[in-house]
Amino acid sequence: MESYGFIESGTIFGLTSLSTLKELKYTSKDFSVHSDALDFVLDYYDSYTEFPSSGLLIEKFPDLDSTAIDASLDYCLDAFRKQVIYRNVVEVINQHKGRLTDDPESVIGSYLEGLEKITLQHDDDLLMYDNGSEDRLEDYQHKKSQRLSKFGIIGIPTPFRTINNTGVGMQPGEIYSVFARPTVGKTWMCCKFASIASMCGYKTLFVSAEMPVKEIMMRLDVISANAMKYRFTHDSLRTGSGLDEVEYKEFLSKLNQENLFVCDSIDQSTVSLAGISSLVRKHKPDLIVLDNIDLVGVHASGNQPLWEKMHSLFYGMKNICLVNKCSCIISTQANKGGFDVFSPPQAHHVAFGDALIRASDVAFSMFCVEDNIGKRRLQFQKVRNSSLTNDKVTLDWNVNIGLIKEE
């Protein structure tokens, strides 16, 4: 068995993002050597919304094993889990060792009971509710610290002040869905979600089932530039005319979070549900942005109509989010019941829209404002875990300069 110091050091050095932190299923109480270093990492993130460098960790905790800096986090987590189980088993044995000579039969029962508890504690498919643990208190305290951070919100911020003002953004396992008539701006809205999440430090995977990567990146450019107080247009990027190249170069040099990934195909094939699941397992994003879910492939027998496949798509994405503890925003077309872009489409205008609503934690439709091309309106049709002051909001909408903002 690898030394405790090496494995715990490798685990701590590997905590460099929210996604890696989510992989750690244990608290500092489970560390036998470097619990103080883990507490420091968590406190540092709560204070600065970033993770300490390995150099700072070694400076603060010189007893950390520096040879573990480049160790695989997956390997360290697996070895750490085995070490925790080993220590738990030894603790159970030692608790009853003194009774072994006098009453061996009852000790066998005590051993079995203790070992069964260890099995339950380390079963990834089960969580024990009433085990006297203070984990939920610590979870509350972590949420409280998030509310006091510079973002002032628990989870991933959304483009909507109406939701952000509740203090709770997108949570792991949650699906947001937007549906609208063609040309209203669903892809732009998806880009806005992705830009906000990535600029706030959340690892984001943008999957486009229709539009090429380069088109998505141009839209992300003008939205992110607008947020960073740069001013250039989508038209100039698209047409290759009228762009201030010095300003654009400066913007690109500052756009260095390295946590937003875009794809329009998977394994050189069309986007499929299985392919998305594979990407998520591999890259572990905090947020999945899936534009045009109705164009995603599913494994189905025969030539089923699209609306019969949608149930599998919506609940397939919900399952991906729950299993991988990430959030998702999906868009889809409202292509039934006419094409009035000035009224809010309803769920029944979406192929298998009832499945969309059931799978979504927040569902909203988007529509144009008559006689005002600089506005869009949203109607929230489902919000699972909070009450909003308004079910309709108006957005300032000038996507040519990347402006998408709630009034």
C-alpha cells in the first residue's frame, strides 16, 4: 500500500478546480496526515474563488510530499479510498479486540455489523442519512460562504437577474431548457450561458448539434467581449471587415481561462447521446451547454419519429447530469402549432414537450417583441425549487455587439 503521506499529498496537489474538488468524496476528517492542508485549500477557495498553487502549498506545508505533484489524481483518489477503508476496518477490529478471548461469538457479530457499516459508507450508490455526520452542516456552511463570495450566488450564475437574485444559480444535476421558434435566438442564449459560466471559472462543455464550431466561437467572442468592455461586432468577425485588430488581439490574449470547450462532432461523427456521455465522463465539466437537442442522435430501433425519441433524449441528459454531478442548459425548437415569433410558445409546441418539462428544473420559452428588434421576452414555464417574482422578463437584445441582458 502506497504511503499515506504520498497519496494524501497527491490528492491535495490535484485539487486545482471545482470539477476536481467534486471528485473528492471525503472530508479532512478522513485524512490521517495532511488534513490541515486540505482545510487550507478549501478556505483558500472560499476566500479567493481559486485554488492555491502547488508552490504555495509546499511553502505553507513543507511536510507535503513534493514528489506527488505530478501524480494522477484518479490514481490518488482510488488509493486514498482504499486507505480510508483499511483504517476503518482496523478501527473496527481494535474496538472489539479486548473481548475476543472472553466472548468470541458476540465479537463476530460486532465485527460483521461494523464491517457492514463500512460497506455502506463507501458504496457510491448509497448515502446514509442518519449516521450522526455533520456533513450537511458543512454543506450549508459552504453554501453560506458562496453567498459571501464575489459572485454572491450558490452554483453557476445565469443570464437572468430574476433567478440570480434568489441567491441560487444552476446546481449539479439540474437541467435548464429553453425553447423558441426558429430565428428567435436560442443559440445566442446558449452562448450567453456558456460565456458567463466559463468567465466565472466553471468548466464548460458546449455541444452544437447544428452550427459549426467556428460560428459558435464568433458568437462567444462578441458576448465575452461585451462583458469585458470591448466593443466589436459579430458582423465584422463574420464578414472579415471593419474589425479593430489591435483591440481584438488584446481581447483574445486576456481570454485565457482555458475552461470552455466547444464541439460540433464526436469521434468525427454526428453528435449522439452516447458521445455526449463519453465526453462528460472524460472532461468532467461543471456545465454542459447543448444547443439543438432535437438534432442529437439516440439509439433507437426502426425509423421512429422525432417526438418519440425526445423522451429518451431529455431523460438521457438528466441522467448524465445526475450521475456526473454537473448542470446543463439545452435548447430545442418549438416547431408545432404555428410560427408566431411574437407570442410565447408552450410546451406542447415542442416535440414530446411534456417530457422536456418533467426533466427540466427550470424551463422557459423565448419570443420576440413586436416592433422592437432590440428586445426579447422570456416566459418561465417551470421553476422547480424557488419562487420567482415574475414569470416573464424582458431582455435588452443586441447580439451584434454581444448584448444580452435582463432589463
